[in-house]
Amino acid sequence: MKYDLIKRDTSWLHFNRRVLQEAGDPRVPLYERIKFLAIYSSNLDEFYRVRVASLRQFKKLDKADRKKLFDFKPKKELRAIRAMVRDQQGIFGTIFREEILPQLKEENIHLIHSDEMTKEQAAFAADYFDKDVKHHLRLHWLPENAEDTTDLPFLKSGQLCLAVNLDEKIAREAKEVALVPIPAKKLPRFIVLPSPADDPDGYYVIFLDSIIRANLGRWIDRKVEFGYCFKLSRDAELYIENEFDGELHRKIEARLGAREDGLPTRFLYDRMMPDWILKRLKNALSLSKYDMIPGGRYHNFMDFFGFPVPAGREDLAYPEMPPLPHPRLEHEDSIMETMDASDLLLSFPYQQYDYVPKLIREAADHPDVKKIRITLYRVAGKSAVVQELLYALTKGKEVEAFVEAKARFDEASNLYWGKELEEAGAYVRYSFPAVKVHTKLLHILQEKANGETVHFSYIGTGNFNEKTAKLYTDHALLTTRPRIGKDVAQVFQLLRGKLILPNCKKLLVAPFTMYSRFMELIDEEIARAKAGQTAYLFLKMNSLEEENMILKIREAAAAGVEVRMIVRGICRLLPKPEENIEIISIIDRFLEHARIYIFGGGDVEKIFIGSADLMERNLHRRVEVITPIEDPLLRLELRRIMDMQWRDNQKARIISSTQLNEFREPGEFRAQEDIYRYFERREEAL
């Protein structure tokens, strides 16, 4: 049934279409809709820099080699991606022009072009240009001859640029086009203009691009017809020549500066740009037809994350949902003592993340704690977690950190904090060749005076990152169960190179036992279904992609196992109407990031959480950890959360062969709000 699976990249584009649905949903507050446009734009840019860049590299392989390695044709895949993106870009433009802009005007907020400014606003813009903008500008001439690139600027990935069409008569005779890079990384992308006299309460905003267009003629002393905006995205792969020779993290650090200089993967341009200018840009930048993506007048919509908000207009965004205190931790002096009494579950962003650095601080101050170990995959720019690890070093604790230097786009932050820890005296281990360490583990070793050893273990679904903990839904188990603690210690021995194969009794560890154990758990459900017993799978993940796992899930459904799945992103399985499989995807204000696996047969549900999706890379090429939830109260809590998500009929989309991305029949249940209220009630009750 392999032929039934949709391609990974196609499925990812379906996911980004769901993001675009939020931007087009009138039930979503206006400024949140704008943010979803920004998320869509940011997602797509990364997609081109990573996935499309890979396809471009595959296309360069010899045809015979491609047939051996891949079951698809890269060129055909690129054409399909281009068609889907073109359609989505059309929807994007329609939402922005016909919905967002008119609704902003209804709120007396005006995003205007340069030719819409009043005289007073134009004077303000000219003054701003002269004082703040023009000294950042550089003028380059676009050559007629593609081989003459002496004056052509090197455009780094994401750099916005204007192709300026000069006076029409001169342009036709001399074919002169000026290139002006827009200094959007040095200046705000949006500038608030003074309100006009006839609309003193109006809020007027203009793009930096428009201010430059309006004043270019004065700057270069030439008549300007128009400046057409374009943006180049480049391959984000670092292309380490040999991961197995030398210190890999040093090689990664050396290559980081070259990331923005990779080969082009997407050329996004104003569709109104004259063909003759477009052709010259294509030749001068050595672009292929697969790179060329037509768009609107403005690009880099991820800058809309910073779109200015008028004072007092908080109603234009979602109401605040501040993280709540954990009912068992808020009034306790010691997190460690509370953990030692029974297991705890933290659920972000519904509950406060402060407990994580507080736990490390308490361990640092505890006289019986000897060692603190942690895995760091994506570290916040200002990391309270790492600051507490540094504090622990000052208290004489042994600190051991595994820092993943290959966490794409977070390499620099990770390497920075790794160095800080090393210089302070921590033992720091970096990336393994050909393998990523994606697991989220914290291990605190306490040695009591009576000789007893206590393992304080933290196993999470999300990174040790305070910033994303406010935006991503994740869970973390805090436990002192000895067997789980010994297993966590074994994983750290593996990461330190002291073990080749961890012998874990409780934890599922990839790439060793996780895949086979998941298969066994599904087979157990199949056996129950065939015996006429209750059998079900209730699974939540970011992505479902690994082919054998999908085949096994289909086998289970065919045997009578009830299969329900919540898959946020890539989902290569589109169930047919006759299959006993239901899949939904939830896109809402928080990014659904948790992985929860429930196997329902037997007297007690088996519930697991952890860092791994059901993807080829997670199961076979990454170090991942999934933990069982053994405390019955925590199992009940996770099951309630999953049930609230499953009943969602406001933000849940159906994933199937016949109803792809269709909303459920609208009703009263919205999972993220329901879960927040659930935690509010628990806090009030205690």
C-alpha cells in the first residue's frame, strides 16, 4: 500500500495551507490573522531553504544513481511544489488584499503606499529617509550582460531588494536598472506616520520599502518609474565535508557564516515587474525557472510579527492566557521533595516554565546532589536553564551537557552556550556524526548520607527553551522512579561514549528499541482485536511519515483496532472512507508540539510521552527517548487532555482522502481554551 502514501513535501504544504486557513478565518482576531500570514511566510521560506534545496541537490545526481536512491523524480517533485505554492500564494494575496487590509481600515488602521501619503506624511517620510535611511543604502547597476557582475551585490538569503526601473525613455535606450538592497535588518520594516489633519484618530503605517521608493529619485537625482521588490532564499544546509573526521562542532561553527551564501532556492518577485527586468535578474543571478515564484508588491511577510499596534487596542489580538501555577508545586518549598513523593506532570504553555530552572537551582543548592546532566537541542537566546547550570558549577556540582550543534538555525545559540558551560568547568559533549540527539532529558543525581542514590529525572516532549515554552504545547514528566532514573543515566552514558547499546528496561530509546517496541505494542492491540477484545490506538504527534509504521497502523485498523490520531504537520497517510482510521490536525494560537502515544488494550491503558515523532529520522537516525507514564493520576490527566483535543470542533481539521483540511462541523469545543480552563479549575480547587 506504499503507493497510497502522499509525498512528504506535498503533505508539508498541506500543513502550511492549514496555517493559511487561520489567516483567512474571520473568527480569528485581526492581528492574530496577520501573525498567521507571518507564520505561513516564515514556514515557506524555511521549506525552500531546506527541503527544496535538498531536492535541487538530488536533481544534480546521475539519473541512474537517483533511481537507486529515490522512488521519486526530483524535477517532477519540484514542479508539483511550484504549482502548489503558486496556488497558495494566490490565496495568501487574496486574504491580505481583500480581507486584512479592508478590516484594518474598518478599525481606522491604514497600511498605505507611498502615493497615498498626504503632503505632511510625505514630508515626514522624506525627513525620516534623510536622517535614518539613506546612509544605509547602496546603489548597484544591473548589467545587461549576465557575465558582467562586477557591480552586482551579493544578496544574502532573505535580503529584500528593489529593482528600480528608471525613466522609461532612458531605460528603453540604455536598459539601466538600479538595484537597491533594503536595510530591513537595520531599520524597522514598518514606520508609523503622523495622522492627517482630517483624520486625527487614524493610525497610519507604511512599509520601509515605500519610503525608499518615494525618495529614491531625490537620492540618485534621476526620475524613477518604480522599484519592484524581490527576495532571494538560499540553501540553508551547511555541507560539512566529513562529519567523521575531526571535531564536528568546530566544523559547524566554521560554516555558520556561509549559511546565507548558499545556492539560490527561491526567487520571489513582484508579479508586476516588467519581463525584460525579470529576465536580466534571472540571468545575472544564475536562476532556474524552478526558482522563480511570482508574488505581490511586498515580501518577507514574517516581518508582520512586528506590525505596530495602536495604543489601547489589545482587543485586536487574543486575550492573554498567562501560564498558571502548578497546583502541587506553587505552595511547596521544595520541587525535589514533591517529586520524591510522587510523579509530576508539567504542561506548557498552560503552566509556568519557571519550575524547570528552579529545579536546577534547588539541585545546585542541595548538599547531597553530586551531578546534573542535561541534553540541549534548541537553547533560548537568554537561557535561564543554562544560567542555573552555570550557577550549579559555582556551587561545586558536576555538570554534564550534551549540546546538539546540528539543530538547524539554532547552531550558533547552542554553540555559544556550550562554550559558556565548558569555560565554567562543565563537561560538554557535542554532536555525533550522522546522528542528531533530539531527546529532552534532565538528570539530577542525589547521594544521601545513608548511601542511598536518588535519580531525579525530567523527560520532556519539548526543548529546554523558555521562549518556545510560552508558544508550544508540551509535557514533561518529573519522576524519581528508580528504574526510569537508571535508564536515563544509561542514555547519558551512551551520549558520553561509555555505552554502545543502552539496556533500558522502561524507556523506549531510538535508534535502538523504540521502533521495535512500538511495533510490538501495535501487534498487541491487533491480537486483542482479533480475539474480540477492546483494542485501540490514540496517538498524537507532529508528523507521521515512516512507511513501515504507517503500514502497521493500517494493518491494525484492518484487524479491527480503533485508530484515532492527532497529527499537526506532515501526515503521509490519508485514510480512505472504508478504513477504520480517523485523523485530525489542530492549528490554533499555540503550536501543538507534544507527542503522546496511548495503547488502549488490556486492563490499563499504556501511555507514553517523549520527543519522537513517527518519522524515519526520529525512529532510525536520532537519539530519542519515550517514557511510560506509570502514575495513574497522570495517566488520567493526559487522557483527559487528549479527549479534549479529540472533541475539538472549532480548530480541528479532518485529514482524509476525501476531506483533506476540512473543518469539522462547528460546535462549542475548542481544545486549547478547554485545556486552559481545565488547569484553571485544578488550580482553584487546590
